Amino acid sequence: MAIAPYVPGRSTADDGRKLVKLSANENPLGTSPHARAAFDAADRSLDRYPDPGATILREAIAEKYGLDPLRVIYGTGSDDVLHLAAGAYAGPGDEVIFVHYGFAVYEIAARRVGATPLVAPDKDYATDVDAILACVTDRTRIVFLANPNNPTGTFTPRCEIARLHAALPKSVLLVIDQAYAEYIDAEDDDAGLLLAMTEPNVLITRTFSKIYGLAAERIGWGYGAAPLIEAMHRIRLPFNVTTAGQHAAVAALGDTDFVESARAHNATWRAWLADEIASMGNHGLRAVPSRANFLLVLFEGTVTAEAAYKGLMERGYIVRWLPGQGLPHGLRMTIGTEDETRGLAAALRDIVEPRN
Ligand SMILES: *Cc1c(COP(=O)(O)O)cnc(C)c1O
């Protein structure tokens, strides 16, 4: 009962109305048409288990990134992979570290296996490597770090990731959750995958739920050293990725045009929305610099985040208010389509600068 339930992003108003959903960081451009076609063409027999080894999925991932398919772990969403890491590495008496404004699943995964969560403070909403290192004791087994981070959108650069890894004892597993990695420009890559390829104590996780637009099928994966992956396989539920989902994911990986257009769309409209928020700075609004597909907007003036959340809902937009994650003064807003983003900004302006 110490576990606070995970609160998913909502899609309806309190009265049941369907809203523009900007609360779960889904892809506003939908899914790659190639992924959709592969999903439709896949064997849809309902009476047969999927491939337990997810062979086509592992091979496509390995091919795309130059990896060993045997070192790819896969899950029902990357949430599943995060839980597998906690299950394989931590238990009662062990400590698991993550940042205060971090992804809610880390605490759930730690507590679920009986480990003790330790929360490192952030520095102006960004991950503070020194604060994480200050939490390390001889009981530490895992450090979870999302990069870019959710719900802040902040990014920890390659040199800081390298410094964190170098300072951690080899007995500590560093999990770099790269759910938003595809939104980062190639030259800014945090080199997490390279660490996972070469170091025994680094696991990276990726997902098909965000830029690939396959959230409904629940597919994630991870990469790490062979003994780590083997331990995770021992506790993995069998048949944890569906057949049609695997086919869709393989096709999605191959559709670089779709991923590129989603990345470009996101960069354009994230910058546009950040400018809009900046123009409401006189009302106490401030966007935390984001490298992901959402903005964390802080409300430090007379209009509270809660009031803005309700006002947006009345105007047809659902975003994420996160009082349970220490952010009663913040709203996380997913970058939507052009129309959705313009509409969101106009609704926000209407709330902070009422015309009557
Ligand atoms: C969305 C998200 C995930 C993954 O979700 P799945 O759908 O389970 O793959 C993982 N980590 C972070 C930080 C996220 O925001």
C-alpha cells in the first residue's frame, strides 16, 4: 500500500466530454502508414501465441542500430522493461535512486520489488548528477534516469551522463530511459546506447509508444550486457509482445521519413509554443526548456496551474497537471498538431488575459 497508483493521462473531461488529448505525449501525426499496413497484414489468428523470442523485432532493432540481437530485451511497453530491470537487480534492503521530478514508474518499480526509493533533488527542474551521486550508498543497486526527462523535458548532455557512469560503482546498474531519444538531433545523442554496448552496468530502454505512434500495441525494448539481459529474461512474462505489434514495430523502424517528419513537426511547434508561453511571462508563465515532445509550463503568477488546467478543460483541452509529482504549479503539455497547438495557446491566453 506504500505504492501511489500510477495516474495515466486523461482523454475526457470530468463530465465525460471528449477533449483534445495533450496529456500522454502521444504522436499527433499518428502512426507511420507502413506500420499501419504491416499491422493490418500481420497474421491475426487469435488462437496462437506470438513468437516468444520476438525474433523479427529483435533482429530489426539490432539491424537498425548495429546491435547484437541476443542482447535486446523487449517488453509490453518500455514500462515492462523498467520493471524487469528492477526485478532483476533490486530487492528488499536495496536502494534505487531517481530524481524528484522524474518518471512515476521508477518509484512503483522499486517499491514493487521491495526496494527503498531514494529521491535526488533537481537543479532548476533539470537532473543534477552530483545530487544523484550524493545519494549513492553501498546499498544502491539501480539509478533510473530518463533522458530527455519526463515530466520536465530537460536533457542531460553526453558529458554529464559519462561523468555519472564513471563515478558510479560497477555494482550499480545505470538505467537510461530514452523514451524520447528520437526527438534529439543526432549530434546531441547522449551516447547511452554506446555505454550499453560497451559497459557491463548500463541498460538503455526505448519505446514504440512515442515518436513511432504505436502506444496502443505496448512495445518497448532495452539493450545491455548479456548477463543483465539474461537475468531479465528469466523473470520476463512469456509472450509479452503481440504478433501484429511486432510487425507494426518492424515496419515503423524502417519508415525514417515518418520519424523525420514527426521530429521536425515537434521541433517547429515546440519552439512556437515556447515563444507563446514566453509572451505570457508577465502573467507568471514560464516553460522549462524541453528537448522532448512536450513542455512543462510553470505558473508562478496569479493564475494557478490548477485554474489553468480546469480552464483548458472547459475550452476542450486536456493536459497533465502533476500535483502528485511535486508539481502542483506546473502543467505538462504535449505538442499536438498545428491546429491543436494554436488552439491550446489561444485557450491559455484567454485564461490568463480574459478579454472582458
Ligand atoms: C512514455 C514513457 C515511457 C514508456 O512508455 P511505454 O509506453 O511503456 O513504452 C517510459 N519512460 C518515460 C520517461 C516515458 O515518458
